[in-house]
Amino acid sequence: MKLNKIIKWGMIALIIVSVALLVWGFSRGFGGSAVDVLLYWTYAMLGLAVFCCIVIGLIVGAKNNPKSLIKIGFVILGVAVLCFIAYLLAKGDPAVGYTGSPVSEGTLKLTDTILNLTYIAGAGAILAIIVGEIRMAIASKK
């Protein structure tokens, strides 16, 4: 019961900080440092979400079914392999028509890796929708 209160108040605090940063960004006009702060907050929230999913998944999995830890390990390994493949496929070429300050090769490679991961996730989502619809059509005929 106490954990639920902690989670509830933690979520309320995160929402309040998010709304305050959003209002601050609107008041600053979303220029320069305001965008940086909002992006850093987004990174923090995403990192917190991923951390919570993994940690809570491990704790609940270990408590309910210790064998599920192997399944979670395979999922984490699969995601790591997918990220590595996306990294290997990333060219790291400079953006066409970009006239701003020079960007390092590492940043270009990372940007291309994230784009590749986005393409892979989008294709996977479309494939999952198609396969799901086919499975439902087959199951409804039986």
C-alpha cells in the first residue's frame, strides 16, 4: 500500500515538473536554451521509463516466475543485437544541404543509427499489424 502512494506522488511530481517546464518553454519562446532544457527533460523521462520497465520487469518476473528472467534476458539481448545491427548499417554521412557548424563523425553515426532503429521499428509495427490481421482472419474462419 505504501509503494502505491510513493508511485502516485512520484508521478504527480513528474507531471508538475513537466507542465512547469512546458509553460517555461512557452514563455521563453522555445529558443536556444529552452529547447535544450526541454530535450534534456525528455531524455531524463525516457531514461526513467526504460529503467523502470527493465527493473520492474526483472523484480516482478523474478518474484512471480524465476524462469521468466531467461525470457527477459533474451529480449534485452535481442534489443542490443538490433541496436548493434542498426549501428553497423549506419553510414554516418553528413546531411545533404546542411550549412551549420560542423558535426562530429560520431554524432552523424549515432544519428543514422537512431534513424535506422526508427525504420526497423516502423517496419516491425506494420508487419505486426499485417500478421495480426491475417491470424485473426484465419482464427475466425475455424
